[in-house]
Amino acid sequence: MIEELPHVDAALLDTPSLAKLALPAGAGHPPRILILYGSLRPQSFSRKLALEAERILRRFGAETRVFDPHDLPILDSVPASHPKVQELRALSLWSEGQVWVSPERHGTLTGVFKNQIDWLPLEDGSVRPTQGRTLAVMQVCGGSQSFNVVNALRVLGRWMRMVTIPNQSSVAKAWQEFDEDGRMKPSPFYDRVVDVMEELFKFTLLVRDRSNYLVDRYSERKGAARAIALSTAVAVTEPVAATTPVKETSQPRSACCANGAC
């Protein structure tokens, strides 16, 4: 009962239901997936893993884009109008899901990768470049298997208001998992990458047409309602103040005014 929630505005409280999540038909185009990787090395294993993920996603029927981080300036060193920044932001808006792949360096993700995320604002006007999009996280390791990067990427994904899938991939000793053509060799690591991409594809199909509803929040509806109410109040009071006639005083004029001296 709403009486048990005295601080909640009942008019703004949405009760989720299966009916609200049901869609008669989804989008007619294939899922759109953006893939980011975090190394500029000529033999980048994060790039090789990103390209392997792209092949799998395309096999499932996804439309993919892989962003090349070369020539992306350091955050705030140039205006956001820089062509490379605009390319990245446009791809993020185009995407319905994303794959993030970074090497582990000093126990965490690389600056190359973080710089890409830093260029994606939480909000750009009324548009949020990443909110409601699905996300898969993966990492490559130079040595034994680690999960430092995928854990850090999950924190970033949550901060960017993305729907991060449960599965993930961490490829140990990546230098021995790819052949001379840059293709990933058959292994349990490869099987896990297939698992992750399959799960991302499924989640993207489930989420993409419902993302606006899934990320719609009571607190934001409340804030929007207050803004509308304030805007309406200002619009109503300002014209009244401008058109209200000035009332003549009812007090008697002084002697000097009566004699025309005022």
C-alpha cells in the first residue's frame, strides 16, 4: 500500500510488470555492437582478441564496429569537437551493446583504454551515450590468469550505466594463444570467448528495445516533474506581473501637490 510509503509520490511510482516488458516486435535491424580495445602496440593482443570477438558476433548476425584508438587525443587536451572524439561518441550512440577488451598493466586496465571511456560523457545534453546498452568485458594477460581488469571494467560499466552481462573472459599468456595470422587457437580460452559473445548477443536482443523502460528511474521522473512544475509556475507568474495595472493611491495629496508645486 502506498500509505506505507509516505515519502513516495504515487503518481510517479511505476510498478514493473511483464506486460510493460512485452514487445510485439523488436527492432528490424541486427544488434549493433561497438568493440573497444586498449593497446597501440603493432602486435596488440587486446586488438587480436577484439577482432576474434567481432568474427564471432558477425557469425551470430550482429553488425559490428571496432574503434581504432590511434590518434585519439588525451582527455581535455583538445576540444570535444576533435574528429576522433566525435567518431568515438557517434559510434557509442550508434551501438546497442559494447565489448571492452584491455590488457592488464600494473594490475589494472591501460591508459589507452581508460582514455576512450573518459571521452564518453555520462550525459551530453539530454542524451546519455552509454546508458542502457549491454556490455561484455574481457582482458588479456601477459602471464598467469588475472581478473583485475575485468573487475575494473565492471566498475566502469556500472558507472556508465550499462547492463554488464554476467560472463567474462580473461586470457592468460595471451602471447601463446594466437597464431601467426592473428587468429585465436582452439582452447578453453577460445571457448569462453564464444560463450561471452553468445551471451552478449542474447542480452542485447532482450534489452535493446526495452532499455528506455529498464533504466527509467523514479528519482529522475521526480526531478523532471519538479522542473516542469517550476517552469510552469514561472511562465504563469511573469505575464501577470507585467500586465497588472498600477493602482492609484487613495491617500490625500499633500498641500504642496494641491497647489501644483509637486
